[in-house]
Amino acid sequence: MGQVDVVLAPVEVGGLTLRNRVVVPGHTTNFGHANLPTPRHVAYHRERARGGAGLIVTEAVRVHPTSAGRHISLGSFDDTSIPAFAAIAEAVQGEGAALFAQIMHAGRQANGDATRTVAWSASPLRWTSGAAVPRAMGRRDLDTVVDAFGATATRMQLAGLDGIEVHLGHGHLLQQYLSPVTNLRDDAYGGSLDNRLRLTRRVLETVGAATDLPVGIRVSADEFLPGGLDVAQTIEIVGLLREEFPLAYVHVSHSAYHGSWSLATQMADMSFGHAPFRHHAGAFRRALPGLPVIAVCRLDTLGEAAELVEQGEADLVALARPHIADPHLVRKVAEGRAHEVRNCLACNQGCIARVELSLPISCVVNPEVGAEAEWEGHRARTATVPARRVLVVGGGPAGMEAALSARRAGHDVRLVEAAPRLGGQIVAAARVGGRERLGLLVTDAERAVREAGVEIVTGHRVTPDEVLTGGWDDVVVATGSRPARRELPGGPRVVDLWEAVDLAEADEPVTGTVVVLDDDGGWPAASLAERFARRGAEVHLVSPSAALSPKITTYSRLALVPRLAEAGVHVHLMCSPAGAGPDAVELVTSVGGDRIRVDKVTVVVDAGTGVADDALHRALDTALAGRAGPRLHLAGDANSPRTALEAVYEGRLAGAVHTTVPDPDPFLLALTR
């Protein structure tokens, strides 16, 4: 295996020997109930321990109700929480991994809407416009928080966990005290570095006295804020703490919880590229020899992560989203099956986007996230189901997932795609500059269906007669959707999304002005607007919505906005277009009806929602009324135009459930719970 061997070797951290150097770092799941872990957490973490990780760190465990924010977050507010955390520890350790608890107080961003508590911080500064203004903590508040950290650490030891990670980063409460940007106090907790360190020192002292477990810290190397903490300052802070406390490790992340580009770096999407902040870990390791350093963020594959260890930039590597996408990635690599790993797309659609909506995390490429126990039980119950003949029509994300899942359920499967190759609309989306990583979805899925032995036919359009006379037991219709294209009477020519991709990536860039109409608020319009602009066109992005790209998670949108600005894209919100001649468009504002004229328009892109391509399903549904024939199932955009997240999920259900059991409702109901 070569280079990757370095991360598969054991390592000692805080007196604890880990079986390898691969960490599943803390990441919010929204699986909690009443701020306690649930069986979903147990199954989720067990699967990643079973997959070979050496160390798993829990998502942030809030130490006090003022940090809870929502009931689906985790907390340890009294001793009744101990059994729930013990269940996770038993599951993880039973699979050979170690478990640390990440303990924290969120501070000002725990707005308290759900708990009806006021946010606490160093100073009364909101984290973004429109957010709650926190209360500057008083003496009793500070004592309460310090005691809460100690009590939580004690509970984690009683629950049988292996260690503690105190969160000093990501713009949470302790960082709010450490940073001169958020700490404007003039008392013993503000001003000088020594004063700004006071709360953190008290917390680490209390935690150390409350437990004999190894204690590591997580920090933000750089806040990416004017006047904020940078790498040199944070190294100084960690160096001072190391002199006073027996730190097990430093987990080097970055960012502040701030409504700017800084927050987008915390969950760096595909626009950032691989390991964009690897230099941070290297700086800490060089400055603090002997202190184990964990590197994190967009370490997309184990092989790429191993580079950091091999080159002396880190001692351990933390991969969060790759473990969401494929919990068995370490075991697969260790067994020489790296080609079987399903890659994280860094799209942020199923993970952090759902967290933002207060929904449990999922994953575009792994529909089983958060329902590991249910899917394991389903496979056990259906292991001896007789094979059926399954036809899947449509080779996009839904169709490929349906074919693969049906084949893995033991069925004989044929997958038919009208286009010359598999992939559906993802092929077009991945052609747009900056969105190439989407192509991994197609590459991984196509490899899997071929290796599974699915019969694949491309370049053929299925007819209803073929289906009805083919002797199939089940038919999954996953024919996708087609883009909409609305005319602009009296205006320039209008192209649909597929045509727009061809224009955006043509050898000769489009010149003049491009108007992109965005009724949907997702990535198609935003990515095309950016691409046209970067290739030299003047771009006007027009939306009837009051918000820019509302379907894109804040964690990606905060990086998108400065990129659009840098590319010179003009954004017009709450506007609708009207034709004003063969090369002109007027933008009519929703409030007041003012008209903004845009001249020299070369082309208008209609990036609105597409239309379900469901003609085959409708024809079959009509033909099968009152007569014997195959069971009919619908998946993906043919059901309703949405995103790859829904397409892959419905493909999995169609192939593994609907074609396999006569009554899928009990299992589907279990998934909703």
C-alpha cells in the first residue's frame, strides 16, 4: 500500500494507544433528542468504528443548557445523561476504536430560541446581522460555565469514554474570549492575552481536576477575520497552555462562527479544492515539537491524508465528511480495496445543509446515514428473498443506485439508459468549471454497478411495449427530468440549462452580456453565473426571491458570494425579466415596479426548475390498470425534479426495498422515525 501505511500504523496519544492515525472528528448529526444521544448515535458511530477508524470524537457535547440551542443537539447537563453516552462508548470500543468526548459551550450563536435562554458571550456582539445579541457574561455566569465543563468531563469518564477534547475553536465561547475581535472586555477576562486566556485556563484546570482521562484541545488556527487570531497568535496560545497542562494533542482546525467567508471555510466545499488548510497543521507541528497534531478539513481520501503524515505536517488525520460518505473507508483501504470507497463530493448538500435546517444529516452518496441499524436489519430480514427480474429505466443517479441496490439484494437486473453513457444530468453539472467533483458520483456509481454484475444497455430508449412483454417482475422508472425553457417575448434568445452548459464550456467563450434567470435558488444558476463571468462575459443573475441562492447552504453561500463579487456578477433580487428588444432585457422590481435596462444581451439562461420526464411511467401506469404485470416504481427526478440527494435516496429505496419486499411500508415508517 506504500504511503498509506503511515496512517494505518498505531500511535500513542495521551498515554492511549490507538490502532491507527485516522480520526473521525466531531461533527453535528442532529440525531439527538432532549439533548441526549439516541440509538441512532450508537449505530452511526459503531459503523464507523467497525469501518476501521482509530479514534472517534463525539459531536460537540454542550456543557450547559445555555449552549443547547436546540433539543437535537447533545448535552450533558446532569447525571441522567451518563447511560446514553455509555452506550456509544460500548459500541465504539467494542469495534476496536477509542472514543473521546468533545465538550464545549457555543456562546453567542446558541441563540436560545428553542430553550428560551439568552445567548452568552465575552461581549455583546452578534455573530451575524439579524442574530441575537448575546449578554456579556458576569462573574456568576463564568463560574457556572467553568463548573459545567468539569461536571461534564466527570460524566464522560463515568460513561466509560477514553478521553476529552475541549473545544477552543470554531468561534465558540472559549474562542470568543481568546479573540480580540469578540472580546472587548476591560476586566480580568479581557484586554491582554493573559487575561483573554483566563477562562480557558480555568476550564482546563477544572477539567483536569475532574478526570484523569487524556485531554486534547481543538483550536482554530486562523479566524480569517480582520484583527482576529491568526496562526502565529494561536500557536502562541497553545504553546502557553502546553506549558501549564498535559495536553494529549492539538486538533488544528480554523474559522470563526461569523457571518462571512470565515464560516464557509469550516465546511470547505468543492470550490476550495483538496486540503486547502493543510499548512496550518504543519505550522503547529513545527512550532510545538512533541505535541501530537491532528489535521482536518477536506482531506478527501486516505491516500491524500497520508501525505500530511508522511511529510511531517501532522501526526493524525481527521476525515469527517469522507466517513459520512463511506464509514468503511479505512478498512477498505487497509484491505487493498481503495477503489471501492464511495467518495465524498464536498457538496455540503446532505450533511451541513440539513444541519442548518434542523434536520438529521444524510449524504448524497450514502443514503443509509443515520439509519444504519434499520438498514442492517432490513438486509438481514431480506437475505433469503427469492431473486426477481428487475428492469431499471434511466441511468442517472437514481437509476444507477436502484440497479446497484437491487443487484445487491440478489436480483437479476438490467439497467437501460437512452443516452450513450450513464450519469444523467450529473454529467452535465460536472462539466461546469468548479463543479467537477460531482463527477465522482457518476464514476463511483458506474464502477459499482458494473462490478456488481448489472446488465447495462446504453443508447436505447425503452418503450412501454418492451416493458410489458419483457417478463419483468419489477420495473423502476428513473428517467429523470428535462430542463424548462420559457420564452421571453420581445427579448433575446433563451436557452435551457443543458444548452447553457455547452455555451459556458465552449472553446470560444461567450462574449457580451449573459442574463441568468434563477427561479430555483440552487447551484445550477449560481455555478453557471460564476462560470460565464470567469470566462469573460458580463453576467446578471436575476431572481424573484428576496434571498440570493436560498437553496444553497449558508456554509457554501458565504464562499459563493465573494466569488461572484470577484467575478463581477451583478445580482438582482426580487426582480422579474421582460423582453426589451433582440439584445435587451428589462428587470422589473417586485416592490415599486422600477425597470432596470440591461443591454448588449447575448443570451438569456433559464435556470428554473425542470419538468419530470415521466411519460413512460404514466403510459405503463395506464396500461397496467386492471391487468397482471410487473410492479411499477418511480425514483428520482421522474418522480419530481429535485437534487441528487433525493435521487440517490429514492434509488436505494426502489432497488433495495420496493423490489424486495411485498409491503415496504413498515420499513419506510421506521426510516421516518
